[in-house]
Amino acid sequence: MQYENVRTTCIYCGCGCAINLQVLDGEIVGVFPDPQHPISRGSLCIKGWNVASFVRHPDRLATPLVRQGEGFREASWDEALQLVAERMGAIYAASGPQSIGFLASAKCTNEENYLLQKLARTIVRTNNIDHCARL
Amino acid sequence: MREQICKLVAEKLPELAGVVALRQTAVGTAPYLFREGDDLSQLVLEPRYPLPSVVSMLQKRYPEARFGVVARGCDARALVEMAKRNQIDPERLYLVGFTCSAEQAAECYCAAPAPDTAGWPQAMVVGVPVAGAPPNPLVAQYEEMSLAERRAFWQQQFAKCIKCYGCRNICPECFCEACALEDPLWVEAGMLAPPFPMFHLVRAMHMASRCVACRQCELVCPAHIPLTVLYDLMRRDIGELLGYEPGADIAAAPPLSLTLADGMVHGQDQLL
Ligand code: SF4
Ligand code: SF4
Ligand code: SF4
């Protein structure tokens, strides 16, 4: 028998509200806001309150999918990342940095998005960076 | 006070499955189930979380286990009302109560800032109770208003609502599996702010004879809506009309609950 709260940051937007995931015997059973957090100060929006509901949702993708004909097939992370690197490398070699764009995500932390734009600007050398909200 | 509580918890832990309290770690403070052998130096008393809801969840998941809880006055009141509605089992709960400071009571406009353990099977209180604090001055101001002014007041307040359901989620007395606030019959879906005044008045009505004035709903509201003005008046009316104070007496039957037993409806006598 184990009950604890695991502190994390809400992934739904860039505000960075703190959430406590209530974990009972290894299963997420609820969310508490944190009254002492300097940003969210004990409040959450409806998405934050329900943030735990997708973790084990049956619709959630649990592995990368690679397009195959009209559909998709499951792939390992290694295979998927390898494929992305190869295809991006080929497009880059053929058409240059302007042919590639990056879409950052609201579901990542600010730090992760910072790393993504670093990758775009310093390695691929493109300023084509936008946000998933404008997809 | 904290040391005294930790000592008591340590003494009780061997006979309990665990004690629900707040744990402080490097990342923050949140509810936790302390078990035998856990580091009790991490047990703290601030800030406030709805620990009664955690007790209820644990007791339901483990229907044989006995737990303890470190509880403030309002937590104990919440547990009293939960017990009456089969959300917790007082026989399987050891209540480690503690008194709030006068400052805390003033902040909460709390009339009873210490747990009342009368009628609890297993309970004790650490600390010396301070006097109750004066009520929220906003309630008196509100009562000075005309009907039209009251309507305008709530229209303006409820228009701020972002419908996060936080007030409901945090409330120890909101435990229905099917919630009227999610039923399109009562609250039209997809509207922000929720159409005046159903969302808030449905909740206020459902708090009649249940709200124990813990103020968690107001603390959690991102729109800073003074929800407890409504609930305080509801508490006053339930007291005046039905002679019932939610959370005060574990032996008193809630006046708005009817039970079916022996083929009879019980509870109406108190309504008449
Ligand atoms: S409402 Fe506030 S003062 Fe009253 S018992 Fe709860 S925390 Fe303490
Ligand atoms: S004060 Fe608010 S959170 Fe506390 S019991 Fe009343 S309605 Fe529920
Ligand atoms: S906590 Fe406040 S904003 Fe959220 S639903 Fe309740 S009244 Fe509306």
C-alpha cells in the first residue's frame, strides 16, 4: 500500500502550473493543485485538473508510428528517430536549410522548446520555427 | 506542536496501515500516506489540502484497513459529514487533531478552529484551541444589498468563472459519481462563463447541510469568486430553519437526507 503525490508541471500550455499527481499503488488516481507554487498558487484550469486522464487512455499512442502505404505501422523509437534523421538529412542535402521547418509544442516545457529552436537554428541553420497552435 | 504530532503519529503507526498527512520534500509539500519506518521529519502541517478526500479514497480502496489522519478543525468537520454519507468509516480512522492559530482562524473567518472530537471513536487533539474568528464581513455587506444589487453582484462575480470545476474538485463534500454540474440538463455545455446562475446555484444548493466552511473552494478558485458568501448564508439558514450545523455533531442526522430502512422512509420527521 502506497499513496503519494508526485510533483510535476502541467503539459497543456506554457504557463507552467504545478500539479501534484496523486499516485495510489503505482496508479494515477487524481490531481491536486499546489497552494504554495509561485505561478499557479493553488489553482488550475479545467485541463490541468484533468491532466492525468490521458496517461493511460486507450486512444493514446504508446509507440511511434511510421507511414506505410495508406496506413501506419508501429516502430521502435530507435527506428523512428533513425528514419527522421535520414530523411531530414537527405532533404537538407538536396534543398538546404530553408527546406526544413520545426514545430514546437505547447505540451513540452519551455526548456524543451528552447532546445528545439537551438537544434533548428544552430544545427539545421534555419529560422523556420513555429508553434503547434498554428498548425 | 509539530513535534508533538510526529511523536503521536510514531506511536500510533504500528497499529495503523498508515497516517494521511502532509509531506514536505525538496520539490514541495503535498498529501502523503506515512507508514511505519517513514521519515516523520518530513511531516508538516502547512499548507492546507483536502486530506479527508484522501482518507475516503484510501478507505474505499482498502475496506479492511485502519488509517490515521492529521486533521484541522475543518478537516474533522468534513470527515463528520462524510461519515454520515458513507464516504468514510470513523471506526477505521484515528483522528490526530490539532488546533489552528488565531491568525489562521482570522484568515478563514473560522468559527471553530479546532477539531471537536466528541463522538469520535478514536481521536485526540494537540494544542490549545483559540477563540473562533469573526465572520466574513462580505456576508454582512451582502445582506445590506437589495435583491437587484445582489443579482448584479453575483452576475459580475460569476461572469469571471472559467468553469475549471476546481471548487467542486477540491471540496471534501463533493463526492457524487454523477455530478449535476456535468449534466447538460442543468448546465449547458460549452459555455464560458457558465450561463447565469445555474452552475453556481446548483452547487450552492447541493452544499445545503453539507458545507463545513473549510474555504478550500474559495482558495482554489482562479477567478477569486467569494463562493463561501453563498455557502455561509446557506449554513446560517440550515441552522435557523432546521437546527442543523454541518460538521458539528457526528451523531446528528443530516436533515436533508432521507433513508430507506424496514420499508419506511426515515428522516422526514426532521423536515416537518
Ligand atoms: S477553516 Fe481555517 S481556521 Fe478553521 S479549522 Fe480550517 S484551517 Fe483552521
Ligand atoms: S467551504 Fe467550500 S470546499 Fe469547504 S465544504 Fe464548503 S463548499 Fe466545500
Ligand atoms: S473554482 Fe471558480 S472559476 Fe473554477 S469553476 Fe469554481 S467558481 Fe468557476
